[in-house]
Amino acid sequence: MQIGIYTFGDIGPSISAEQRLKNLMEEVELADQVGLEIFGVGEHHRPDYAISAPAVVLAAAAMRTRNIRLTSAVSVISSDDPVRVFQEFATVDLLSHGRAEIMAGRGSFIESFPLFGYDLEDYDELFSEKLDLLLMLREQERITWSGALRAPIQGRGVYPRPVQNPIPVWIAVGGTPQSIVRAGTLGLPLALAIIGGQPERFVPLVEMYRESGRQAGHAEASLRVGINSHAYVAATSQQAGDELYPSYAEVMTRIGRERGWPPTTRQQFDAMRGPQGALLVGSPQEVIDKLLFEYELFGNDRFLLQMALGDMPHAWIMRAIELLGTEVAPVVRRETAPQPLAHLPTQ
């Protein structure tokens, strides 16, 4: 299993956008040094996040790293132009010598739609149409395309071309069956966000994805699954919970006020940290156990952990990244590695 981290570049009273991006460069550099495979950055258009242009941030990260793969988490293609998204990530791919990925999704907030002049009534059609164009762009150098919500393209070349052919595109979903089936039917890797409740309830969705892919004729190996969840690693379970909870509760309560959720309590937080809860928060061994538990559920190919939630001290995040890379990831990789076939005794 590949293990990595992702961030939205949270900012708060104690940290400016400028400082957060400086810290983020140190985080991706450390993640690369300790052997994590993936680093992702999200796209938001709000005052509480520093990242609205993932490709720009990942281009900077490409100059600070050598091996780690660099992905959006996510690119809100519904309110962006797929041509520009492709060009930007092709550029990141060139700068990183073939390490870029696009995680395409609808996004968890809607601010980008009015900001860029899109109607929320076209929410589903925008995503479907623009995903179609994005996938065509990575397959063909010259494009002839038409849709209902974007101007047509008549025989135009799109440049630069990336190192990877094709550049990977994952579909990011939060649990909508329609999106799950779309990813499987297209044979694209699935990134499933699990940030609440019990992971077991998502098992039917992963099964639906794989079955949709099989029915569409895609090879099993192409139907890759990634899980994205909130997480935090510290030396002890108590330390991990005590350090993450204030920031986690502030973020979830703030978002909850917009969406009608009740305030987050310590009791709820601790319950979700339990063996079958959605939070991967604890000592290295607890996080190992939770990662292996979810691997047994999903047989997933990668796991991305969002550890920098809210206004957390940079030093804590750096320590958590180091623990994840040096103590957690090696064990999980070993335990989930394909086992060699046993040799049959000779007659």
C-alpha cells in the first residue's frame, strides 16, 4: 500500500497564508525524505485556507523533492477549465520528471461556482462534461470537442505534453453512488473520502465501484482504490488525542455551522478514534492497526492522511510526518505486500 499525506493549507489566528505555505514546503520536503509516496494539496476559495491554486503549490514542491508523487486533493474541475488544469499539471509533471497526478472532484465547498461564473443548477452536468474533456486532453494532442457548457474546441493542439502518458487522473468522491459508478465505468482510480462514521459502511460502495469497472470491461488491476481520512500520529495515544482535538473540533464545528451539524465534542472525537471509527489518531501502533483494519475492508492501494487540521503548530505536524514515514509506513507496507506463492513439493 502507498501511504501519503494531504493538506488544504489551513490558516488561522496564529498563522498567515504566507507562513502556512512556507511551512507546507518544509512538510513536503520531510515527507519525501522519510519515504512517503504521495503528497496532495486541496483547492479551496475561502479565507480559512491558503491553497486556491494546487498546481502552483505542487510546482514549488517539485523543486524541493525527488521521489514523492504530487497530486491535487482535489482539483475542482467543475468550476475550472480542463484545458488549463491539464496544462498546469503537465507542467508540474515536467518539472517533477513524471511525478504529477490529478485528483478530480466536485469539491467539498461551492464558493468556486459563483466566483468563476457558474450556475449551481448545472452542478452535475459541469462535472461530467469537464471530466470528459480532461480525459480526452490526456489521450490526444490535438482536440476536437464540443459540449453544452463550454465553448467547443476545433482541432487545436494542447501543450505542453506531460512526461507520463497518460498523466494519472483519480476520481475523488465522498460517497455518492453515481460518482462511484462513473469512476468504475471509466476505469479510473477511485479516491474515497472517509471522514466520519464507521468505515465498514463504505464497503458496499467500493464493491459497487469494482463491479461497475468489471462490467465495463476494465482489468481488475486498473481499478485502484485510495482512502482519504483525517489522521494524526504522536508518541502516545493520549498525546495524539490531546494535541489534535482542539483544532479538529474548531474546524468541524465551524464547517458544521454552515451545514447544520451540531458542535463536535470530545466524546464524539474519542469515539471516532476507536478501533472501528473513521479517525486515524493515536500512537504509531494504533495508526498501523487502523490502516491494516481498513486494508482488510477495502483492499485499497493507497491511503492519504490529512494531519494538518486547523491552526496546529508546525512542529507538531513535522513530528507526525516523521513518525508516519519512519514508524508507521514501513510496517504497513510490509504487512500489505503481496505474498510470494508457496512452492509445491516435488513428487
